[in-house]
Amino acid sequence: MKRLTRSFESHKRSCEGRAPSTALRAVPLPRRAGADVFHHRANFVPRCAGADVSARLYLVTPPLGEVAAFLRALDTVTNGNDIAALLLRLEDADERTLINRAKEVAALVQPRGIALLLDGRAELAARAGADGAHLNGIAALTAAIGALKPSRIAGAGGLKSRHDAMVAGEANADYVMFGEPDRHGRTPPFAAVIERVSWWAEVFEVPCVGYAGNLDDVSALAQAGSDFIALGDWLWTNEQTPAALIAAASKYLGAIVASKAK
């Protein structure tokens, strides 16, 4: 899918003077080994050491039934903003309804270069025209990754330990996510999320998504090494508009890059 090769094109982190390799890697390669190996997906690619490239935003929708009303808000926040991906969370419905709802969202975001990921429901990704799926836990990732790869993105969340994260990387997940709420809405301590992001960014090449529980978390996650910053339910329910919050988050990310360039 051409969309997959261009959605995150501006996020590519090529080291000056060295061409990125096209070799496939099934196991996350330690950065400190010095090998210039890029992940096989153009959408989610590893950073090169020392590259001053801003983390990008990854939006998470609230659970949606009918999507028409939400599309109006989504149109505003995605128009002209640098958004890498949208994770679409759909309330339970029959299969045809779910596919049609995903297609409605895809029609808005994909022409803007935004990858559409389904929350679970990997079996619907192809028929819905989605770019992939986000899988919660190692069991879900293992069950779905064969059907998604290589044409679609398989993201890994619900990783409870360092071991889980490494298993996801070895399974060839396109990214790992840290810090997102569990099914009860509970999140890990933010200090633990920062520690996990920093460890992963230092050692592995598979891209990392850090989940921001509020606007104040954005800068810390980016500074810790997150390649993408996930903005969740609070984005849509805050007293500030989603557009204002995205503008503020983007400003924070730009400021980090500018400070590193000095």
C-alpha cells in the first residue's frame, strides 16, 4: 500500500552520509552496536543516533459508535497538523458496521498522510482499508502479526515488562507502546514510563510510542526518546479544544529539537 510508505516519510531518520539499509530485521538490534540498519517498514523507522528529529504525534480516539459527529472534530485537528497515526477505537457492533465506520474515518485521515490503525480487530484491517492494527499484549500480537505483515502495521501495546517489550520486538512488531491505560483505565507511574522509554530508546531500534496522560507529559516523553507521542482520551475531553492542545504539543516538540540544535 503506497499509503504505508509515505505516512511517516518525514519521520525517517537517516544519518548524514550513509544510505539506510533495506535489510529486514526480525530481532531488535542494539543501537550501540553501531549497525546502520533501518526497520523494514517505512512508516515506523528507527532513529539514527544523534539525529535531531522531532517526535511525532499519534492520536487515540475515544471509543466510538457512530463516527459522523467525531469526524467533524477530527477534520479540524488533522487539517494542517503533523499527525503520524490515528488509533481508532470502535465500540462493539456487527462486522459490516465496524468496517463501514473504519472506512469513513480512513477516507478523512489517509489522504492527509495519517496512518489509520484499528484498536485490535486485526481481522478487519484489510477489508476496512486500515493501515494496520494495535495489538494489546503478546498473545494478541502473536495471533495477529502473521495476517498483518508485511503489508500492514502491527503495533504492540499492553507490555507489562521489559521482557514483554523484547518479545514484541523479536516478533517483528512495527512499534512498541509504553504508558497507555489498561482496560480498567489505570496507568503505570509516569516515572516508570519514562524509565522504560529511555531504556528502549537507548538499546533498541524498533520505534517507541510514549503515551502522554496530559499535555505536561509530552516534553518529558520526547526528551526520554519516544519516537511518537500518543495523545489519548484527555485530548477530546479537555476544556481546551483538541486543536489548541495539538498546537501546544507540537510547539513543545519543536522546542526540544530547537534546543538540541543550539
